[in-house]
Amino acid sequence: MYVAVNANIRVAQGAKHSLNKSLQISFRGGAVTGPSIHDLIKLFSTITLVLATIFVNYGLIR
């Protein structure tokens, strides 16, 4: 979230100077934010799958 907010601030400042500069900043900010969100989703999906497997194997969930 910190990276996304800072990228948005820098994009707004870059837009005051030129469209090209603001687009470059926005694509770089998205290049950081996108993969990090994807990795968090994979992490939480894995944790959920492992916990569900443990609960089913120990009979806590039918």
C-alpha cells in the first residue's frame, strides 16, 4: 500500500510536468504493486489450503 500511495503522489506531480513522465511513473509503480498483490494472494491461498487439509484429516471438518 505504501508503494502504491507514493507512486500515485509521484504520478500527480509528474502530470504537472508532462504526460509522458506521469505514464512512466505509473507503469513503474504498477510493476511493483501488481506482482506483490499476486504473491500475497498465492500465500494466503496456500495457507488456506494447508489449514483446510489439516482440519479435514483430523476430522475437525466433515
